[in-house]
Amino acid sequence: MRHPYWRLLVFVLVAVWPLYWLYQAWSFALGPDPGKVLVERLGLGALILLLITLSMTPLQKLSGWSGWMAVRRQLGLWCFAYGVLHLAAYAVFILGLDWSQLAVELRKRPYIIVGAVALFGLLLLAVTSNRYSQRRLGKSWKKLHRLIYLILPLGLLHMLWIVRADLQEWAIYAALGAVLLVLRIPALMRRIPRIGGAGQKVQPK
Ligand code: HEM
């Protein structure tokens, strides 16, 4: 396995946040509604991890360092894990595990449907992210993983629906997302200049 310490560092850096937030909730450091804060932090964490995952290929192209690609799959899986924790926190702290309220909730918060579709897309990418699926699906694997073009805008739409009035933070994520999606166009990806390192050729997904 290449870059084992770098992989471990990334693992620790990403795993530590949900534990830290839980600790903060436990010690009453998240204000009067810690459940809501946990839902928001995990949702934002999932979106940020999606953006970070998408930036790995351009960073590899730019720097020539293969370490970026070594952690890309891990980061994508973490994005999914944060999404699952976000859903679990919603079910426990907002829904109170009262599933009879789900229909009312969906009418009150229709953006949940958009989030659920995005999470389902992330599930499909997560379960097919291994080498076995890559071999089995052949060319369809690339097509399937183009779902990312849909998942990111859905995640951004889900957030926009919630933040509405406070557009500044959303606009930063949306702009970053737009740049990263445009960079995935192979003709543009090939034009990224190499600033450092020898590096290898990278096939954009
Ligand atoms: C079934 C799936 C999902 C459900 C039920 C869900 C539910 C929610 C709810 C209820 C909130 C608002 C909490 C509040 O302030 O009242 C929220 C916020 C958010 N969610 Fe989701 N979500 C889902 C999937 C996702 C996914 C897949 C992403 C990212 C890719 C995501 C990203 C966000 C973001 C960025 C916020 C805003 C956080 C903030 O206010 O700073 N959600 N979600």
C-alpha cells in the first residue's frame, strides 16, 4: 500500500470531527439545541468532503503527487459516512425516531427528499467504489460514477433550500463545486498545468 502514513493521517483527521462534536454535545457546548447543531455540522461535513474528494484529481494533476489519489476513495467513503451520520442524527434528534411523523416532515421540509436522493447516489458510488465492482462493471463503472455530476448539485440545492437568507457561505461552496465539476471535463482536465513533481497520467473518472 502506497502512502500508508498519509492515509492514516487523513483517516484520523476526518474521523475525529464527529467524535469531537459528540463530545461537545455531551458537555453542553453546542447551545440549547445540540441535536440540530449535530445534524447541521454532519450535513455540512458531508458536502465539504464531497468537494474535497472532487479536488483530489485536479490537485494530483497540478502537483504531480500521487498521494492525492491514494486518499480519494477514502475521502469519498467518508463523505458517504458523514451523510449516513447526518441522516441518523436527523432521525434521532429531529424526528425523535417517530416514523409516523415522516409524511408531515416531508411536507414541512421538502428539501429532505433532495438530500435523500443525493444520499442514495452516494450509496451507489460507495458500494461500487471497490476494484471488484470496477472490473465487473467495466465501462458502465465510469458512467455510474458520473452520478457525482448530479449528487453535488443536489447537495447544494438541499443546502440552498435550508439556508436561503444566508447565501454568502452557500455561494462559496457552490462556486467551488462549479469549478470542480467544470474541471472534470476531460479536455479541461488535460489543460491543468503541472506545477511540481514528476507524477503519472491520471484518468479523470
Ligand atoms: C436522507 C438524507 C438527508 C436528510 C434526511 C437530511 C436532512 C437535513 C436536515 C433536516 C437539515 C436541516 C437541519 C436544520 O437546520 O434544521 C439538513 C441540513 C443540511 N444537509 Fe442534509 N439531509 C440529507 C442528506 C444530505 C446530504 C447527502 C448532504 C450532502 C451531500 C446534506 C447536506 C446538508 C447541508 C450542507 C445542510 C445545511 C447545514 C447548515 O445549515 O449549515 N444532506 N439536512
